[in-house]
Amino acid sequence: MSADLSPETESFIQQEIALGVYPDRAHAIEAGVDILRQKKWLRDRLAESQRQIRDGEYVDYDEDGLRLFFDRLKERATRRTGAN
């Protein structure tokens, strides 16, 4: 399968290949598609976050509560990894 790309995009891909960033055109295009997938995932996460806020599914922390929350997260992570 071939992708029809603008001359500017083709030129950019060839420059990236020449610089050794990607071994070939297919890898460069795959990297671009991976970024598009990441953007979609982020958009989906944002939409879900907006829904949760709209539906009141969130916790509102003050500064002390947030500090306590992160301290507990660090404790859990330390117990799981055995790190100090």
C-alpha cells in the first residue's frame, strides 16, 4: 500500500531518513501514525475527564489533602518496589 503525501511531507521524511532518525519511509510514516494514535487516546481521556467533571465524579483537594494524597501514593510505590 502506498501513501500519497505532499511534496513537503515527502521531503521531510527523506530528510529524517538521511539524518538517520528513521531507517526508511515506512518507519517514518508508522511514527507519525503512532503520534496520531496518542493524540486520539489523549482526546478520549480528555472527553472522559470532562464527562466525570460534568457528572460530579471527582474529588476536590485542598493543598494539605493533595500533599497527603501524594504521600500515600509514594508510600504505596515504595512498598511495591521495595525501594527507599
